[in-house]
Amino acid sequence: MSMGRDDAFEAALGVLRTRLRDGHLPPGSRIAASRLAASLHLSATPVREALSRLAGEGLVEERRRQGFFVRTLSGVDVADLYRMALAQLLILSGRDRGRRLPAPEALARPTDPVQATEAFFLAWVAAAGSRALVETYRTTVAQLGPVRRVEPLVFDDLAAESAELMSQAGAVEMPDLLQALRKFHGRRIQAADRLSAALNAGRKI
């Protein structure tokens, strides 16, 4: 049974999001729509439509007459993306002043510390009930996805960091929350150049 156009678009979009987030498509590389379509047993049209959507979200670059390319992130880009994520969470903390973080037992807890903290922050944002904030934060998280996957190449204490953050969930008060958010994002902003180098070179530094 052939796949409908909308289903084909969603399938292509889902595969591309996952591959970009997990770093399976190297920064700066060209994404060949026809080759990807063949590997997914789809026509090239929904794949190009999915790439256009991702270009609009800032996840890939569309270069005139050249096609689509995986975005390359400089140290400045990385730092700014973490600043954006922090700012969005601070907006949420301002709206939810006096409200606690979701309790750990209410969350799906991936064993990978990067996935665990992503799930933790996303659950908190989603619980706020603001569609605009959720969509904006999800886009920022998606742009940061490849960077976050190379964090283990730069930091050797991610498991301990995640465990400490989770231990505060459900009990942390607002001043402690703000400190925790600034600490989490601040160390990544300071390491932005190293994270960018790890992302673009794929080597431990």
C-alpha cells in the first residue's frame, strides 16, 4: 500500500529530525534529497518539502542552486543557542514563580544523561501550557540537538550533573532553580568553542 503525501512528508521529516539531532549528518555536508528519498522508499518531493520545513526552522541551510546543507555551528552560534534556551526557561520560571519543577517519578527517565535533562526541561515547559513557549523551546532544543550529543566529548561529569538536577526536582525553590538553570547553561556557554570543535571535527578535546 502506497504512503499518502502527508504521511510521506511526516516520515521524511521525522527521519531527518532524528538524524540531525543525533549527529548522523555531518555539519556542512550536503543532503541529497534524491538519495535520501531512495533510502526511505519515498519520492523526492516530500523529502524536499521536509528539508524546506527544516530550513525554515534553522536546522538546515538552503543554498541557492546548490541544495540543502547541514548547518555548521561556530562557537558563537553554540553559545547563543544555549543563551536562548536559558532565556526561554527563565521566562517560564518568571511565569511559574512559586511553582515547583515536575517530580522525577512523573517523568520518563532515560539512562543517557543528555536525554534525561532534555526530557526534564521539555516536560517542565510543556506543563506550562503555553503553545508559543513550547514551540519556541522545542525549536531551540532541536537546533542544539547535535551539540548536546557531543557534550560527553567535552564534559566527563554529565551523569552526576543530571542526577543532581533530578534530585532537586519536585523540591527545589525558585532561587535554587534559577541558580541551577544558570549553572547548567553557563558552563556550556563557557565551553562553546570546545563544543563547536567537537561537533565539527568529531574528536575529543
